[in-house]
Amino acid sequence: MLSKEKIVELISVIPDPEIPVITIAELGVIRDVIVEGENVEVKITPTYSGCPAMKQMEDDIRATLTQNGIQNLKVTLVYSPAWTTDWIPEEAKEKLRVYGIAPPEKTTEDKSG
């Protein structure tokens, strides 16, 4: 059985189906990996409700982990808290800029003034 760390390592290199210059980990959609005996659950958050790429991400996660001997696998979509571009690290934002996509800056604005 693979450890949580190894599973995270395996799925962290899966490219985003829509923007292949970054991985699903860099996009910030991998929320958690839970290993209980032979059972593995991967929790992912869609970038927006109804995101068509989520099915492909789930399929890619399943294929990667199945190829590495994990049979009892569950992929769960987590909607709360909602995904935000704040979850994309600066290095990945730079990859997006080079690719021609400028992600929004921090969404946690100070609205007090």
C-alpha cells in the first residue's frame, strides 16, 4: 500500500486538462488524500461549479493510482470552501502568465475603507 505522501506525489504531477502548463496540484484543486487500510480517497475542489475538466481530472487521478496498484479508490468533489485563485502558488501563476493567462491577484481584498 502506498503512503499518503506517495499518493500526493503521484497525482501532483497530473497536468490540468485545460491548461497543461500547470498541474492539478499547482491549480490548487487537490484538497486532501485519505488512506485507510486499502482504501484511498482523493478530495478535489472544482475551480467553479460545473467545471467540465473535473471528470477528466478524476479519470486521470484514477488512471494514475490504478497504474500504481491502488484498486479501492474514491474521488470526492469538495465544494466548500469554494476554490479561489489564491490557492495557486506564485510559481504556477508565473507559468500561467508565460502561457498567456494572467490569473487575478489576491481575492481577499480589504473592503473596510
